[in-house]
Amino acid sequence: MKLFSTQTRHGRQALTDRWRRLYRLAYAWCHEPQTAMDLVQDCLTKALRAQNQLQDEKSLDPWLFSILLNCWRDHLRGRKETQELDLDSLESRDNPEQNHSRQQLMEHVRLAMTTLNGEQRQILTLVAIEGLSYDQVATIMSIPAGTVMSRLCRARQKLRDALAALEARPVDIHLRRVK
Amino acid sequence: MSIAPVSDEQLSAWLDGELDGPEAQAIERALAADPALARRLARFEDDMLALSQAYTDPPLPRTNPFSSKQTRWPAVAAALLVGVLIGTGLIRTHQQDVSGPKQRMLQIADAAPVSLESAERILLHIDSSDGQRIERVLNTAEQLLQERARTGRPLKLEVVANARGLITLRRESPYANRIRDLQSRHENVSFKACGMAMAHFSLVEGEPVELLPEADRVPAALEEILERLKEGWTYVHG
């Protein structure tokens, strides 16, 4: 099947939406905009090359996510240090248009996500952000569905613990201009 | 009717709609009967909502880091940032023999106003816990400080540590003596630790991160580096 049609407005919109979803996921894994951008480009290039392998349009999203995950794993292997997250790259500038407490919560969530290991972050984002089933996540990550269930639960607990710690002792990660 | 205890794993699976039939009904009964369980569920639900909101609109890479008009922070890793800067022609690169030919020396050419201060200003950036790289940065610092002191050429030097390189400036740093020695002999060197990295490690380790007395905390290393670049400092990635 043909992966994307850029001939029609609908096709172009579908490609843009897909791009956004892949970018959001890639960013949640790496917290680096440039890396996330590279991963999505890499993923879409590979997907276009292999589009004949895809039989069923319904499995398009999980298929794309599994390609994205492979791109991310390749990227990590290519790094000298297996540092998955660059802390300085976390979005942390005050946005005056946004409510302060909401902004702080978002920052806390992203910071709390850095306490999870890579696999926990991947499982959690695929389920909580993309709404995939445990079976779909199991296929994407090549692990049993029961393992998805237990690791997902552990990821949720860890996120909760980190958020509770941040609620008890808020960390001021808002940047100020350095004079 | 007795209600079987519900594990977090079951609660988590129920929340994701992965349970059905009698198992789901058992959890629904338990939730109705046990307010503490219902609160636990509500916490997980809130977290998942916050999680999806936190990534709804992630920042995009910025091609021009000097534009202050964008409200979104560039969030580009410092090393990557340098590549972007070169790409946009805002800085030029040149090599200087500081501690070895492989050190990358980068200087703002056109973006920053010319500074009236005559002192040479150099920022050394360490973002790795690799001992050889940390040693190289400290060796570079020492050579620069000694050479400039000997020749009487004014110099301002700043060592910025972030990510895993934060270890350099932590209280338990294996380089504590060396850093104390450097600062006691030279007034023109300062050490800056990334506040974001400190927040991360204190969260992971469950206790506050302590710094060496010689080190100061800055909100974020990347912000510090960008500001220094804008002011015309020379950047060296260790």
C-alpha cells in the first residue's frame, strides 16, 4: 500500500498529523528537539522505503512506532555514552501565555520522566500518550504482553513517586537570565 | 461480601481498559468500597493526564538561537547547538593550541557587540563523567591560567559542568582537591554547576545534591553557555 499521498489536501494533513505524533513520542523519549526531529525524519524515510511491507492500514501507527523505536535504539547505540537524556534540553523557560502552575506541572512531569529508564518511558508513552493496547506495545517492543503490564505498572509507580517528591519539595527549574 | 485486595498492577491494567469480565467487575466493586483505592486510581489518572499534556506541544528545534522573539526555548544540547550556530553563520570556528589541536575553539563573530573589556574570556564545558575528558578540561584550565598569569595577559575563565559532568563539581568529586587548588591560586576562575542536572540527580538519588564550596549553581548550563556566547566568550567543549 502507498504510505502517504501528498497529492491531496487530506493526504498532506494526514502526513502532518502523523509527523506530529511521531515527534511528540520521540521528544518524550529523548527530550532533545533536534534529536527528535532527526529520529522522525529517519523513521519516515525508512517507512517510505519499506511501505510495501505494510499490508493493513490499521496497523500503520504501531508499525511506524516500531520503526521509530528502532531508530532511537540505533541512535543510542551510536552514542559514545549511553546517556539517554540530556537534562539541559528540558523545556524550562517561562511562557507568559501559560498558567504558571500548569507550566510547573509540565516541567515536573518531564523532570520526573527522567527518573524512569528508557524502556519504562517507552511503554508509558505508548500507552498513556498514544493509547495503544498492551498487545500492540508488546509487538512493538518484542516483549510479552504480561511483561508490558508489569513494567508499565512499575513505570506508573515510579512517575508517581517522583511527582510526589516534587510536590513535597518543588524544584525551581525556571530559568532566569544570567547577568 | 469479601473483596479481594487490588494490586497496583491490576489497577493500572483496569485504567488502560485491559481487563474485562469478572476481573474488571471485581475491581469496580473494590473501587466503590475502598476510598483509599479510589484515591490511588485518581492519582494515576491525574498523572496520565499530566503526562499527555506535558508532551502535547513539545518544543521544536530553533534554527536561530539568538532570536529572543520565540517563546519556546531551543532546548538544543549544547554541543549540537554549536553545530547550529556554525550552520547559521553566526559564529566562526578557529583552532587554537590550548591543550591540544583537537580542542574546538568557537567565537562569536558578528552576533555579539564588541566587548569593551580587554580580558580574554573562555568558557570550558564538561558534560561527561569520563575521567579523561574531565582531566583534559582541568588540564586546559590550569595551563591557560598559568600561562596568562606568567605573561600578564588578563583572562576570565569559567568551567561549566552539566549532565553527567556534574560529578566534577559535586561535594564527593574526585577532583575536589584540584579544584580547590586552582581557585586558591587564581582569582579569575569560576566553577558553575547546572541546576537542572542537580535537580535530576537529587530526584534520582532521593537526597539533595551538594556542591563543592568553590562551585556556584546556575539555573541551567545551556542558558549560561548561550549568554556567554552572546557576550563574546570563547567556548571550548571538553
